[in-house]
Amino acid sequence: MGKKGLSRGYRRSGRGGGNRTNNKNNSNNGTGRQTLIYKFAPNSSGEHQYATFSLIQEKIEHECVTLFVHYCTDIMSEVDSLAEVTIPDPVLKTSTKADKDERKLEDVVYMMVFKSEMEDVHLRRQQLEENRIRLASIIISKYCTAGMVKLIRAETDYESKLKQHPVELLKRLQKLSHEGRAGSSYGFDNLTRALTNLLQCKQGQHEPAYAFGYRIRDHANTVKMYLGDDWQDHFVETLPEYSNADASGKATLKKGGHEAFVAFLAVNNAYDPKYRDTLRSRYALGYDEYPRELRTALNRISVFRDLQAK
């Protein structure tokens, strides 16, 4: 940076399981990925090693390539972003030619193109609706434990919404994976555990940076699920760089606030503290070299660790 101015992973089911990082045989230390169960499970499912929400989400996204031949990019985008795709209507162009006859002829061509595009949009929307229903069914049958299937089917909007909208289904599975049965735990307890899991997510001694990134990203997404996308906005407004930025810069800082926070946590909670200590020392000298993205932070953690090992 100069002067001052993810990945995905796995979890041990059960409350607080994501915090136990000191035991080298623990599932959070990056050594047990080959035994992962790629199913959504309630937080009280015992001591099985289940993949995190984010890693299962990634697996589902990749499976869409083989599941859906037509318009698979739409459904893949929905799984990746957890936001439904909106397919806009095409715009009918009108000729601007000066000559009346030429203008009329060009308008005819534009109308033909418009009708063709409208037909394609209709087919695309229809296919997306079919793909959504099919994917929701696959997620429930293939990627949920029996306990989770029971929970999701007990949701009041299961028939009206969840069976037809995989984005809403995935969001609900994310929530149930953290909380368990609806109403079974106090709301502030759920939020506190989500924050604790994120703040105490530490890299294991032999855990690769990418695996650590999987876990910390998953905990960060859970926190965002409770607090929303703009929960850090007030804090960002207190930063010196925010005060010195123009309107566009301020908007960029707010948009990247959550990611910058997660990137810092990765640096702060890396197993080797030397990179963190180096950044602190450089910052005190007037150089802000903190990464603002988790991917960048993980790359630098890996590089720094390799350099220290030589």
C-alpha cells in the first residue's frame, strides 16, 4: 500500500466447535479434510466432521455445470452470490436516420431483433425457474442430513418459498446450521456465538493458509447474516482515511469495510505472529501495508511463513 492514507473450509458440528484450534488432531487444523461430510447439519449433530457452509456452497456451484445444460451461468451466479438473478427485458431501439424510408426500414429490423431477444429472455426466465426448483430438490436430498431435512421441512414457508428458491433455501440452511431448530436458542446467544467464532478463529500450526481462509470466511459470512452488509459503516466513518476521502472514496471504504476487517483478522490470527508484528511496526513508522482483501492476506501469510522457514 504506501504511506497511510475464500475461500471456504470445514467445521466440527456442535456449539463452539469451530473454536477448538489448539489440538493438532482437531478437525480445524487442516489435517482432516479427506473425511469431510458434504452435508448441511444442525449445530447439535454430534462430533462428525461436516464441511462448512461455504465449502458445500462451492461444491453445489461446481455441480451446476453438469446438472444444467441450458443457462447454467444464471443458477451458478445465484448460488455463488446468494442473490437471485434478475433478467431484464430487452430495449427496443428506434432508428435515428434522417431519411424517412431508411428510418422505417431500420425500425423493422430493430423490431425483429427485439422480438428475438424477448423470446430468448422468456426462455431464459423459464429455464431459470425450472433450474431453481430442481436445484432446491437436489440440495435437500443430497446435501442435507436427515436431521436438517426434518428441520427445513418444518419451516413455515417450506412449501411456498424454500422448495422453489435455492437462494432462500441456502440462506435458511446457513442459519439452521448455526442455530439449529428455530426458536431453540436465544437471539443474542446466536449472535454472540457467531462473533466469538469469528474473533477466535485461529490458524492451526500445520494448517495451510487457504484452509484457514475457508474457515474464517465462513464465520464472517455468518456474522454478516445477522448484522447485515453495512454493520461496519459507522466504524469506517471514524477512520482517518475516510475523513480525507472524497464521496467516491468514502463509498469504496464502506463497501470494503467488512472485507478489510476479515483480512485483518486473518493476519491477526495467523499461527505465526511475525507478519502481524511486522505490519504493526511498519504502520507505526507511517506505512500502511495492511491487506484489504482476505485473498491477499492469505497469500502474504503463506509467503511470509515460507520466507521465515528458509
